Amino acid sequence: MNRAMTLATALGALAICIAAPATAKTITVAPGADAQSRLQEALLDAQPGDVVQIAAGRYDLTDGLSLDTAKVTIQGAGADKTILNFKNQQGAGEGLLVTAADVVMKDFAVEDTKGDGIKSKGADRVVYKGLRVEWTGGPKTTNGAYGIYPVSSTDVLVDSCIVKGASDAGIYVGQSETIIVRNSIASGNVAGIEIENSRHADVYHNIASHNAGGILVFDLPNLPKMGGGDVRVFENVASDNDTPNFAPKGNIVASVPTGTGVLVMANENVLVTKNALGGNGTANVMIASYRNAFTDPRYNPYPRHITVAGNQQGKAGFAPAFPGAEQLKAAMGGTLPPILWDGAGDSAGISVNDNVPVLSLGLAQGAPMETAKPVPVDLSKNAAGPEPAKVVLPESMEMAAK
């Protein structure tokens, strides 16, 4: 081989080395002394493609953790085996905060955080899989607000997670686009699952039981992202939501009546279908306008193009928990129908085909609940709204969730 060929070969090899990414590595953290610093150091040292492997065991942490590097996987040994405990957390922040894209979080538990359990912000293509977030002392106003909390993101997957005890929402996705929440269990929260100010969401194969409210689809004013809608809530169980509402006073979900299965408020193009609903003392399904005064000119407070059809409707309305409900229940013969509409907005935009009675409360937007003038309504002849399209996430996210 002549000198020119040797030099060319060497330069070619050097170019390949420069172009190739560093080999992905696994950084393993075990329980024991200095777990706080070792775990945070691992998250700081992780590079794109790396796996931070958190071994089985209990980690007693005193401060929140954070990750701001993209394409990192945080992997535990199981939601009942790898436990990050924040009972002695000094600050009031999250247990884990993620602010980078393409992050996968799998198979670990976060317990007793002072603030939110696991939050991701501006983290596109984020995967929450096989996680447990729990406040082990049961429902308390002092518990953190949100359990699993992705916000301001595009492409969100929450799969096979368990959340208990959140003083706002167990699984909350806010101000985001293209969302799937599936195969998860939410119990003992104020709101089990909440989709807020978000567009294109599929919520399916979940169990939302023993919360104050099971599954909520909201749109609120005065937020950076407005105009939530195109949401499908299907093939879930939203039953026996009987936990007294323990949200802090002034919180928007503090107004959710205990015993609500599915609540759709001020949203558009929402389909509620093929769910198993029952044992909800206020209503299996409630459709409502935004109840408070607002000044945001971008905001539409009314529900539009809401379709409720093909659900399995069980017992409901036996213990309604909103102002004036007792008098209303007495006037209706002791129970309320399983589907309630507050009466605000255009009834033509609401289609209900579940073969059960529907009650309009006859309220104008913002009117006190005590002023209800109930009247049964037939919404079965109204045209169903446009069915939201199936949500499809990037294949890489589905592969990461396996």
C-alpha cells in the first residue's frame, strides 16, 4: 500500500469516527448512601441515547430530580420494586422534572412528593410507561396537585400507569397536542384523568374509580394555549367515583361534584363512547359550560359538538353533590338521570344516544347552580358531532413503550 493510500484510509477512518455518535451507555444507580446525589449526577451525566438504570430498592430522597438532556431513558425495575420516596423532600417542587424531548420513563414509582409527582414541560415525544405515582397517606389537600403531568408538548404517551392521591388530577395532560392515555388506573384523586386545553387526544382502556371525578375534558380561559378539542374517550371504566372532593379551595377542580363519571366542559368535538359507567352519585356523564366569569376574548365557554353514545350506563344520580342538588333530587323522585347537561349553549350541538334519560338544569352560563330549572330533554335526534380522528404517535414512541 503506497503512502497516499495509507493517508486516505486514515483520513476516512477519522471522518467516520467524527460522524458517528458516541456509543450509548447504561448508567446504573443502586440504592444506599448518597442516593440523592448519585441519582441526580447520573441524570446530569446522561447523553442522548443513554439509559439511566435505577436498580430495585427504596431511595429516600430529600430534593427533586431533573433531566434536561434529550433522548434519555430512565428505567426502573418495576413500579413496585424501584421506589423513589420524597416524604422528606425539603422543597415544594416536583419529584422529577423533565424538560427535554424524546425522553422515556419506565417502571418505577414516585411517592409522597411535596409538589407534583412527575412533570414534563416542553418535552415532545415523551413516554410515561409502567409508572406509579402515589401519596401513600390517602386523599389530603396537602398532597401534590398532579401525579403524571405532561404540559406544553406535542406527542405524549401515558401507558399502563397508576396514580393515587393527587389533590388536583392524577393523570393530567395540558396545553398539548397529539396525546394517548391508555391502560392506566387512577383512583383516590380529585380528578382521575384530565385533558385540558389540548387537542387530538385518545383516552381509552383506563380505569377511573373512587376519585371525586373520573375523566375530565376541560377548556379554560387565560392560558397560553387555547381551543381544546378533538378528544375521544372510549372503552374506559369510570365507576364508583365517590371520594369527597379534597382539592384546595379556589382550585378549578374544587368545583367538580363528587360522584361524576365523565365531565366535558367548554370543549368541542368530544366523543364519549363504549365506556362502562355506573355507581357515580352525581352523574355518569355531565356536559357543562364554564361556570365562572372570564375576560379572555379568545375563550368559548360552551360545549360544542359533544357526542355521547353506546356507553354502558349503570346506576347514577343517587347522591348528587352540587349546590341545590338535594332539592333537585327530591323533585325528581329521589334520583337524577345518569346524564346531566347544565343547559347553557346550543342543545343542537349535543347528541346523546345512550337510551337513558337526560336532564337539562336550565342554567345560563355562569348562573349559580342553585338557580337550576330542570327539565328532561331528548338529545337523541341531534346529529352527532364530527368524530375526532384516531391519534397516531410516532412509531419510535410505540416501540419505546413495549
